[in-house]
Amino acid sequence: MLKILVAVDGSDLSLDAVRHTLTLVRQGLAASVVLAHAQEPATLYEMVVSRDPDLIAAASLEAGLHLLAPARALVDAAGIPCEIEVGVGDVAPTLVDIAERTQCGLIVIGARGQGAIASALLGSVSQALVQASPVPVTIVKHSDAAPVQEPDLLGDGAEPDPV
């Protein structure tokens, strides 16, 4: 069975990636889901103030699990098998490491929607992921519009014939 890693950062855009993945599974794709979050490494200030690497690691794990909670709720409500992974490090390489370790065959990530100039100057996690990933990466574009439900003009509940 295919395993799909869904990158989650707590944003609505990452939840779009979760929803897209759930749609694929509902449409018949036999897959399980790995919800993954990459925490940035502790800053020098955090390391100096804390002086306890275990405390920093526990806080990173707790923060990651907190950010994954809304995504987990969506997947659990859909009744789809799910694993949770929180890694610490630069986002794209950490997500690739998680995908390889959990043997995922696909990565799904939400698009940030930056313009071309911002992407060129700041870089993009999704672009870095596409470059580094050994498996296909699907970038889900955010849609502000609610999905349009076609009216049932015939009143019979049947799907209209394709044109």
C-alpha cells in the first residue's frame, strides 16, 4: 500500500494538502498517511538559556505535535490509517529524511503562494523539496473559493453525463 507523507506546518495551506490527500484516498487510492512536521533547530539563545538538550527536544516535539493536531483530526475523522512524525532540522531535508525512513512513495505539501521574486530571494520549501526528494512531490495550490456544487437539474441524484 502506498504511504503518503503530508507536510504540515499548522497553516491553512498545509491543511489544504491534508484535504487533497484525503480526497485521493476517498476516490479509491489505496494509501495510508504520514503526517510530518519539521521543527527548526533550537537557536543559540535557546540553548544557552535552557542548558538542557532534553528539555529543548521535548519542547520541540510538543510544539510539533500541537501543530499537527488539526491535521490529525481531519485524518482521524476520515478513518484513514495515519502515522505522526516530528523531526528537527532544516525543513526540506528533514521531510525527505522522514519520507525515506517511513518508506513513503509520495509527498504532498501546500503551496505558499509567494511571487516569483519572493521565491527567488527567499527560496521555497516546496521547491527545495522537489529538488531533494527521491519520490514524487505534489504541491497543492490554495483555493480561496469554496467548491461549487452542481445543481441536480434532473432531480434524480444521478451524475450528469460528461460533455
